[in-house]
Amino acid sequence: MPSHAESSLEAGLVALKQGNYQTAIAQLEPVANSQKHETAGLQAQVGLVMAYARSGEVPKAIALCEHLVESHNHQVQEWAKRALEHLTKRQKRQQKSPKNSETGFVAFDNSHSDAVSVKSTVVASTNSPTSSAIPAGSQPIISVPTNSAILSTSGFKHTIEEAPSGLIKVSGFRPQAKPFSIYWRHAGRAKVWQPLQKFKLLPLRLLTAGTFIALFWVVREIVKFAMGLINQTLVRLPYLEPIQILYRDPTIVLFIGLFLAIALSPWLLDHLLTRFYGQRELSKEILTGRSRETIRVLQRCCQQRRWPLPKLRILPIAAPVVLTYGNLARNARIVVSQGLLDQLADDEIAVIYATQIGHIVHRDFVVMSLMLLVTLPIYKLYQQFSEWGDRVPQKIWRWPYTIVASLAYVVWCLLTGTALFLSKLRLYYSDRLASEITGNPNALTRALLKMTIGIASDVAKQEHTSWQLESLNLLAPVSYHQSISLGSVAGHISFESILMWESFNPYRHWFTINNTHPMIGDRIQRLSKIARHWHLDPELHLITEQSFKGKHQSFLLQIAPWLGIPLGFLFAGLIWLTWQIAFAIKLLNLKWIYQDWSFVTGCLLIGFSIGIVIRMNSMFPDIQPATVQTDDRLPNLLANPSAIPIDSINVCLVGKLLGREGVSNCLAQDLILQSNIGLVKLHHISWLGQSINPQDWIGRQVIVTGWFRRGATPWIDIQTLQTQNGTTLNSSHPIWSTILAVAAQAWGAYIFLTG
């Protein structure tokens, strides 16, 4: 079978399994027409019978069955006769009493091994050709083995049993993934334990100070830019004069303002979280009812340090979230969500509270509180303008709200970016101290994993990333980014397998540079070492006998644009050295070399652009149907410990498009595909002037074709996005990469030549 026909057949069967009948018909009809008497053609025709019947086109289903009755394949004939009999009876019943129609479906007898009949049975087991209006309780019962693969090209047999009302019980494929139970080892805790070797706090202290300086510098530059822009606008407008105070240096005022914000942060954040997110007090009695150990841990830690008990707060959020803010130990607040109390066990809640005590002990919560106080109003500005823009009935008048919301979101990202390194490092310290306080590193391992599951479940339930999750993400112990895939595939694959990449990939730390949190696997590996140090059996055995050698050439290709920058600097140095030699022998005198050093910037840009061009073919290879991976392969793609983003695995996944709708997703920052196996982040870049945007398809079934990339946060760069009715949206990743390379090279050449 030609590769394009096989791809269409596979895509059609996936769409049929998902209930996307129009898409299935569009994919299967060409295969059925072009290869009528071949295996693929017969399989496509059987799938079309089901798709026609389920979409209400019963006459077409009957006509196709009448054609299949004349097939040379005995199994196809028998199946078509029985299907035709049931479809005819259904049509007669509908003519008599449309409201009470019921239909059955008969699949192949699995006593034969004919490849056609087997694959047709696979198709048949996906959805029976019954009316979409089948009464509740009369649907086929589908029993799914845990090792079944969706759309396997090799045949295998199914168990078929007669069910009531002429329906069939089929063991094989499922229209929706069956929930799997997750096994917890519940490894023990230490009864008596020795204190761990003390961590040096100097790196954390220096990084905390550096984060404050970085935040101050970014805020100052943003304020200076805004002040200059306002005055430039006023100068160009008639009858208006610039505001003189805006010409002054805001450094001193901002410095004093940030220190005042630190001093008032507990009460200001109390007000903001209460007003925006419904924060309220959490009584000791309620907390004791959820976790007796937590109160004992808090009281013991505070008595040892002669602190008052931290003020306890709770947020009415279903996702498991916890954060700590304040400026001193005596006015610290520990805030948990309702979801955390509901989803974690007694000892797990206690160890999570112990991690928050760790932030208070290490005092990194002071700067993080300031970070939340500065960024939360900016984020609420983005949220408010997005909501106002969505209320505008005509899209053409939404652009002012879109611009302001996008700018606010970009500013929010810039501000939170100043704390990326601190937000990662402080969690290693708090994990270690929490283990030492409770003697229970295994409970912290379970708590972190359960939080990822809870966050992924919340995203899937709400069908988008909630405002609370994103805005509070920086202070949370687990990132929603890393939870989307890790938490959603739990049960389909063991935690040890999926965490192999985060524990053993030699380049994993390079891919967390722009992440807010360290990798869960890396944290759990450290907790397992603590457990073994105390002679405990760890909750997860993240140990491998295999040594994973890095793919050095692929990694160098991955970072080619960034390697181009130092190479450009070397090239600039070579030019300067050549000029010095030529000048010394009185051969050449280029004044612009020593009068204007901007040619160095030009060389850096040229080097960067060359790096983009070098890696472009590897980043965006042609997608061949024969190499496309489907959604059943998602756990294996996540578990590959040697993969890196440049590997660019071709995928074609079917599922529901999740994310925020309208203006709030104008930058496509919240696009997620919910397949039968789990959730995966999507990256999309729109073309200028594009009339259709992905956020317009939120909540719909789609087929995503693109390049899967395994990094600290797994994602798919979209090539095409297709709906059930066949509408296709193209993403412009390769085009924009080319434009970026050309622009950088042109700009660099201009600077190099003109100074």
C-alpha cells in the first residue's frame, strides 16, 4: 500500500475512534475509491460503513454494504450481510418510530486469521454503526486491555460476545482512554535519622540578592522606557507639552518603592489574594482534621526557632497549590489550596508544609513575595483587558484590548523571568530541609507526583490553564508546565520510565534554563539518595545500569545559533587583528575599525543567523507519512531518555484542543492537545493577517501534525491543525525561522558595513 494511502487509512481510523465521523469519511473515501479490492480499500470501506451510519447517512451505509456483499473475501461478505441486515431493520424501525430506534452491530467472527477480517474487526470494534441517538445503556460495552495500541498496522484478534439488544461486547480498542490505577509503593519513613550534611547557603543568598537586583533593573528600564515614550508622544502632539518630571532619573524612587513593597508585602498580598482569588483563613482545627502531623511539624519547627506559628490561609482552587509569602518569620503566611488538602495524604500534606518552612528558614521567600507583589497586578491587567476584549461583539474592534493584553503579558513574562534561577535553586534547599524535618523523603516524592497529577487533571477538567495556576506558578513547588504531560500520562506508563529523561539525559539541565522549576525527576532522584542514606527503600527506583552517552553532534546542532555568537566574536577579533597587522606594515588603514566598535555587534548577529540556518533542516524536516507517530506512542516518546528537541519526531495526534479562548490567548501561549493518552503542549506561530487562529477552535476535535520535541517541557511544534470538517490551519515555524535568520544577517551586515 502506498505510504500516502496508509497514512490516510490510519488518520481515518483514528478520527473514527475519536468520533470525528466527517473527518473519518474525508480520509477513508479516497482510499476506498482508489484501492477497492485491496486490503486497505476493504478496511476503508468497512470504516466508511460505520462512519456513515454513525453520522446519520444510513442510505450510504446500506449502499456500501450492498457493494461489500459482492466482495471476493468471504469474511467481508459475511460481515456485510449481517451489517446490512441490521442497518435495514434499523431503517424500517426509524420509519415506523424514529424516537425509539435501536440498532445492533455484528463484527467478524474471529476464528479466521485473514488480515482483512482482522483489521476490519479492529475498525468495527472502534464504533458500531449505530445511530447517534442510541438510548443510554444500549451502547456497546468496550473492554480495553492495558497493552492495546491504537491503530496498529499489524492485525490481532478480538473477543466478541453477544450482548443484550443485539449489541456486541468487543475487547480491543477504545473510543476514549480508560482510567488506569496508579500503584504507590508507600515506602516507609525514618524512625530515627541523623541530620544531613549542611548545605552551603552562600549560593542561595547570592542568587537571592542577584534576583532583587535583576528585578530592580528590569523595572527601572521598563519605567524609563514608558516615561520616555509618553514624553515623545506629547512632543509630537499639537498644543501639548511634555511632563518635565518624566525626564528625571527614577532610580532612587524605584529603589525606595521596592523596599517599601517588601515591608508591606504581607498585608498587600493578603488584600490582593483575598480580592482576586478568594483567599481566607484556615483554622488549625480544619487542618488537623486533614493532617494531624502537619500541626505537630509546624509547632515543633517554630518552637525550636522561637517563632510564632505562621498564619494559615487557604485558596478555593481545585488544583493542588501551595505558596509562602511575607518578609519576616513572625508575619509569614503559608497558603494552600483546597485541592491540595483533598488530594494528598496526611504525611504528604505535612512534608509539603515542611517545604514552606524551609523557604522561611532560608529567607528566599522575602524576594519571592516581592516578585509576586510586583507581577500579580500586571497579570490581572492582562486578564482584565482580555475579558473586556472578549465582550466586544465585533472582532475588528478588539485590537486595542489585544494590544494592551499582549503587552501586559509580555511585561509579566519579563518580570517573572528575573527569578527563574532563584525559583529553581530554592526548591532543592526546601526539599532537603523538609526531608530532614519530617524524616520522610518518600512522602515528598509521592506529594510532588500527586501534585502533577492533580494539576494535569485540573487543566483537563477546565479545558484551559486557569488564571490562578499561571499567575501563582512562580511560587508553587510544582510547575503547571511540567505537570501537563507528566501528570496526564500517569498510569499509562510507570513513573520510573517517564522520569528517566529528567534523571539521566546528559543535557537535561541545559533545557531548564528558561524553566521556572527544576525537573521533577532530578528532585526525586535527590530525595531517593536521602532515603537510601537513611537506609530506607525509596518510593521510586530511579537507577539505570545503562550509561547514556550524549549525542554531541545533535546537541551542538541544537545550540548552533548560540554557538554562532562566540564564533561571531572570534570573527570580529580576527578582523581587528588583521587590521592591526595591515596598519603596522602600512598596508591598510580602516578608521572605522577603531573609531566605531559596532562592527563587533554586526559580527555577532551574522554568527547568530548562520547558526539558525545550519540547524533549520534538522529542526523542521519533511514529515513523511511512513515515519509519523500516533497518540499511542506518546508515553514512549516521553520516556526516551536520550531524546533532545532537535530530534524532531514526526507525529500525527488526534484529540481535543484545549486552551483559553479569545483575546487572552492571542499569543497562542495556552494551547494544549488532549489525546486519549494524555496532554501535550502545542506551539503555534501565526502568519500575519491570518483570518483563522487556533483559539477559535478551542474545545473542538482536531488532528495535529507536527514535530514532537522532548525537552524539560515536552511540546509539539505544529505544522498543520485540521478540524473535523477538513478545515486546515498551517503554522509558520520554518517561515519565521527563515525570516529571523535573514533579518539578523541583514541587520548584522548593515552594522558591519556602516558602523
